[in-house]
Amino acid sequence: MVHVPAPGRHAWVHVARGAATINGKPLVAGDGAAVSDETRLTIAGAAPPKSNVLGRAAEAAAYPYADVLVFDLA
């Protein structure tokens, strides 16, 4: 998915479930990112990081898709 914020706008991106990348930066379920001064946000589902530790990475691995919320802010 691509989101193009209008000039002067900001965004908050939150990964609710699964794993995703925002402009190439990996996020897993529960992560959020404040975004300013970007002309384009490229959001894509991603494989979760491999980890033997339980927690958000394990939760992301259990969900094969990414549910991502994008808030366009003034």
C-alpha cells in the first residue's frame, strides 16, 4: 500500500497484528511509527523476525497477514 501525505501533514502508523515494513523499516504487532517530512509511505506485509523468545515477534509469526492502521494527521 502507498500513502502520499499532503504537504505539511504527518502520519502515525500502527501495526495491530502481524509484521510489516514502513519505507523498508520493519515493525511487528504493537509497534508504531511517527512519520513527518515524508512524501510517500510504502507499507508492505513482511515476514516477522526470527526469534526463539516469546513476545511480540512470536505473536507476529502466528499471524500470517498484517493489519496496519494509518492515521493522517495535521
